[in-house]
Amino acid sequence: MLNNISEKFYKCANGWVVLILVALDMFFAGFVMPLMGGLMKSGTGLEQPLDVMIFATPDKVFEMIERYGESTRIFYRNVELTADIAYPIIYTLAFGLLISWLFKRGFAPNSNMRKYNVAPVFAFVVDMLENLNIVTLLSIFPSKPVFLAWTLFVFTTFKWLFAAISIVLILIGLIMAIKNKFKVQE
């Protein structure tokens, strides 16, 4: 399955598609998601989304959920079920296609490096599990299942790990593409 996804990324990785998706990713990362985070803040201004809290213990997770208040919990749940489903799709396609576009110019077709263009897919899968976890925690509050808080900790950590790996792969691809003067490797 991952080989099929990798091949599709390479097939679809033309300059215009990559440029449009990267611009859309920047719009979501720089405007839509910060706007949603800003709308979550109450008078204290201390609340932040759970999905940006790396290494949050169950106590911290439950403290934040309680501090949100009922209306913010409902709003946050709706964000998780809409914008935070669209955004991972966009960043997965943007990063996967950008890595593919760069790797086509940086590595020979038989290079083992070329198969790593699917790294953003792992971020997507873990992000969807994280979103499901957050929706569940917000929906069942005031219940405080510690197991779900720990799984949130794991999902959030791995989401950011795979996002970081994707960024490192983009940088490696950029360096190699520059080295090869952006010529497609045959």
C-alpha cells in the first residue's frame, strides 16, 4: 500500500500542484488554525488546543479540558471534526508531493531515499487518531479516562515526530535537488 501511495505522489508531483498545495498548507498553518486557536481562548487567554501540547500528562489534559468550559469544548470538538480533518489532508498532500518533487530532482529512481516520500502519511494517520481521541475526551467530559489521556500523549508526540521527519526530508530533498541543479534524475 505504501509503495502505491509513494508512486502516486511521484506521479502527481508537478510544480503547479505542489505550489498550490504548499500555499494552501501555509494558509491553514498561518491563518485558519491560529484563528481557531484564538477563538478558543476565553477571558483568561490561557487555553490552547490539546493537539499542540507536546508531552502533556493526563493531569494537564484534564485540567485544560475543564478550563475550556462547555462552549469552548463544543467549539473545539467542531473544529476537530471539520478544519482539523481538512488540514491534515492538505499538509499530507503538500509535504508528500513536495518531498516527491524534490526527491525526483535529488535522487536516482532506484535510490532507497525515494521511498521516504510517504513519511507525511504517518503524520496524517496519527493526527486522525489524535483528533478522534480529542473528540472523545471532549465529548465524555467530565469523565476522565486516564488511558485516553495517555494515548493522546502518544498520538500527539508521534504526530509531531513524523511532521519533523517530513520537514527534515524536505530539507534533504532541497539540498540534493540544488546539488543536481533541479534536474530530474533519470
